[in-house]
Amino acid sequence: MSILCVYHLSTPDTPNKVLTHADDIASTLAEQGVGFERWQASTRVEAGASAAEVTAAYQAQIDSWMTAQGYAQVQVLSVNREHPQKVALAAGLRDEHYHGADEIRLFAAGRGLLGLHIGDYVYTVLCEKHDLLRIPAGMPRWFDLGEEPRVVAISLFQTASGAEAQVTGSGIAQGFPGLDD
């Protein structure tokens, strides 16, 4: 089940709002310019699958987004607990960063915690299989894989240069609960 928690920066241990209904999550995030929807995939992939396997499994949908909406760059995050670089990968994703292009992020398997820093608030979204988010360019964010990662997420960006993460240098992500907290 997807869960949205909304925190004020002054109270990182106590959310102001906790939502579990997809329509409530979608409307709350939409107020901040973030799209959220549940998307039924017809293809099954396992965490730890290669980027080529994931891309091939979702090629029709990727091509559709690229053609219809002008996305140009695809990245695949596929991590399971056997991944040889899971600790380093998790640490890098947990740093607050932003991208210079809009992003579509589809969760094809597993789960992860996406943090969005918007003004004086932090929105954490427990994302699971079938969640699709549209995140605007420049929005600060981080992603927590948890202690035993299991996730496959496909990200599409409008430009190749916009796909490069720009770290903010803020330690804000460490002040808020992670996936396993």
C-alpha cells in the first residue's frame, strides 16, 4: 500500500498528515505540482533484473512516453539485497538532489521511500509496484532503499543532461524517517 506522510521542517519526527488512499495521495501531491497515479503493468520483472531486461519488458510503454510526451532519457534502478554495491548506491540516493528535467518514475517491482522537499514541508511517499509519479524539474528529492533493498524503478527524463542528479549539499534527508524507521 502506498503511503504519503507530510512533515513540517520543524517536526521531522511527527507527520502533520498521513494518507493511504490513492486519490487522497494524488490530490495532495497535485497541489504541489507532483503527479501520482496507480498504473497496472502487464509485465513482471524481479528486483535485481538488469537494466536491459527491465527496459525490454517495458519497451512499449517507454516508447509511448518518449513519443507522446517528449521524454528522451531512460534510467533503470534495479536493486535487491544481493546487489554488490547496494550500500554505496543507497547512500548516494539518500542525499538530497534535484534533476534539471521533469521525471516520470514508474515502480515496476518492490518498494522505496521517495522524499520531496517542497518549501517548508517534506512529503515522503512510500512507493510500491504500480506507482507512477511525475516530478517537476528542480524539485529537491531523495530516495531511500531501506536496509534490505528490493526495487525496480524506471525513470524517464526530458533530456539526457536533465537526468544527471545535482546534489544540494543539504543534510535534510537524514533528519526524516527512512524506509525502515
